[in-house]
Amino acid sequence: MTEDQASQPFIAHLLELRDRLLRMILGILVLLLVLFPFANEIYHFIATPLLAHLPEGTQMIATQVASPFLTPFKLSLVAAVFLTIPWILYQFWAFVAPGLYQHEKRLVMPLLASSTILFYLGMAFAYYLVFPLVFKFLVGVTPEGVAMMTDIAAYLDFVLTLFFAFGIAFEVPIATFLLVWTGVTNAESLAKKRPYVIVVAFVVGMFLTPPDVISQTLLAIPMWLLFEAGIIFSRLFIPGKGDEDEGPKPPPARVPVTAGAAASAEGGTDRDAEPPRYVPLTEEEMEAELDAIEASEGDDEGADDDEDATPSPSADALEDNLKHAHELRMKGEDALARDLLYEVLRFGDDKQVEVARNILQQMDE
């Protein structure tokens, strides 16, 4: 294969990415053209929470010459970006979907939809609940003799910051679910870190909101509650990820590993039967088992004829075992995954054995 032929897939991916980015930009421009004629009405809608609490006879002002035009235009552009989030996420999905497994595709689409809905809910929460309380508080603490006349550009920056902060904060359940789904942690481990999460929520609220206790609290409490919701959804929709530490259980008996268990299961065994539970092997037990396997191989070589000996799997077959074991692990079928990994430990080279041990170590954590 020539260098030009090898570079074709990479160039094809770049062209696909370019097309997706152009479609995102086109969607934003189309929506901007639709929204711009109504830019002043949209700005008035956004400014209503503040205008409702300003003292009678006061109003907002524009301190820059071009602010009456540029500020509504900026709001229309940001609104176009926010409203095209589903379209933008779909383009990202269409770009990465060909490289995903089938079970990953089934999970990614609900995650994209739920993350979009949660972002919009965060913005609605900020507009309908947080803004009235914050502006009422800020207007109420205005010193006597000071007329509060907010600049329209400064006000827009203020509300956009809060919109973005609350939209991102409402993505906490998605982040929690992804941490458990990818195996970084589990639901029980996250639940034990609840006190730290509450403190972090208030710290994040302090940095992302104006310097008042009301907005900080109104951001921190939903973040904590959404964190709890993420733990609940992780336990419901990710089997076997969150129930390791639910209570004291008697230690299950160790089950001997057979090299052909995975192949026999795919060949017609009862898939409804509950797979045997494994107890993680210590490093010493792993070394002892490998030594026993090597010793038994030496005895078999002296006792069996060449025609009766079981041929060792090829390097390609062992690589397939590693890939298949990873897929089984992602599906929660740890028992079958362990069978394939132990076969790699038995017949693989140094690199394959190292990869198999790393996967086993991740499964045992």
C-alpha cells in the first residue's frame, strides 16, 4: 500500500468533518436570519425580569454609540446558537456514529436528547426562578440616592453568563451517568463522596454566579439534587455497576476457568443462566495459576501424541479475544470476558499478556 493510499481514510474523515461543521454554521445563520427582525422584542423579553423590579421612572440605558444595534444583534446570534444545539449535536453524532458499537449507539442518542433537554431546563430555571429573586435583591440593596440604570450591554453579558452557568450545571446527571457507564467509578463510590460534592457545588456556584448568596444557593442546590438523580439513573440503567457494596455478602466460591467456555456459550448454551461470580485473584494467586498451567502443559507434552495435542491459538486469534473480551466487559458479561482473558494469559505473548492483565485489573477494581 502506498503512502497516498494510506492517507485516503484520514483525508476522507477531514472532509466529512468539514461538511459537518459547514452544516452547523449554515443552521446557525439560517436561524439568525429568522430571529434578527425580532431582535428588539427578544431583548425586551430577556430584560423583563429586571424591568419588573426597577423603581418607577427608571429605565435601562445604552452607554455606547452602537449598543442599541449591536446588543440585540449579539442576543439574536447567541439565541440562534442555543436553539440550534439539537442540530449541532446531531451533526457530531452523525460524524462519530460509524465508529461506535451497536450498544453504544443505542445509548448515545438518549444521552444527547436528555443533555439537550437538561440544558434548556437549566436556562428556563434561571429565567423564571433565579432572575426575579436576584434582581429583586439587587434593586433592594441599592444605596439611597443612587438611581439604578443598567447598561443594556452589561445586562446582556450578565444574563448570558447565568444562562450558560445553569445550563451546564443541569448536565450533572449526564456527567455522573457517563462516569459510571465508562467504568471510571461506580454509583456506591459516588454516593460516599456526597459531602464533598455538596461543597464543590457551592464553590462552583460562587464562581459562576454574581457575588450574592441567593444565586449561589439556587445554583448549588439543583446541582446537588441532579447529582443524586444521576446516581439513581446509574443504578437503574447500568446493571452490575452500582450494587457492589450494597451490603455484606458471603464470599462466593472460586470458579475454575476453562479456556473454551466463551466459545461453548456462543455455540448454543443457555444464555439465560446466571453466569458464575468471580472473586478477584491476587497477584500471588495469578502467578500460581499460571505456573500450574505451564506445569500441566509440560506434562501433557510428554504424555500426548502430536495428533492429540491442542494447537495454540494464533496471534490474530488472541488479538480477537482481547477485542471480544472488551466488548463483553462493556455489555456486563464479565464471566465470558474473563474466560477469554485467561486464554490470552495462557497463550499470548508479553504484550498481549500485559493488556489482558490490565483489563482484568480494571474489572477487579
